[in-house]
Amino acid sequence: MEESTLTTAFVRLQLSPQQQQRVPRSAATRSGVMPSWGQLKALAEGAHSLVAAAHLPPSAPNLFVAMLSLLAAESSSDNSATRSQH
């Protein structure tokens, strides 16, 4: 590519924010409450315990996956409790 072609492409580059496509959200998502600091702290402590029990280093990726697994397990138990009430 020549320099003039790159210059022309750069001039046409638009850096203004573009309208993002809206993602439909469920009523449960829209009415959801943000977690409290205590809940986030408990999640982090649970992730540290889970990583330590697996004898893994407490790296960011390991802690992130541990947090996801804790959230998934909590979500799964919430769903099963809801199903048993109906």
C-alpha cells in the first residue's frame, strides 16, 4: 500500500462514536440490583478459597474462572429453587 492510500484511508476514518446495536434485555436483567461491596468481597474470597483448594496459583485468570464457576453454581441453585416453588 502506498503512503497516499494510507493517508486517504486515515482521512476517511471516523472516530466519532457510532450508534451501537441495542441488545434486547430481559425484564429480570433490567430490574436487577447491582451487587453490594460485601457480596463482591465474598465472591473474591470464595474464588481465592477455590483456587487454593485446587492448588493453583492465585493468578487473575484462575481467580476469574473461579468467580465464574461460583456465580454459575449460585445461579443454578437459584434456578432449581425457583422451579421447585412452581
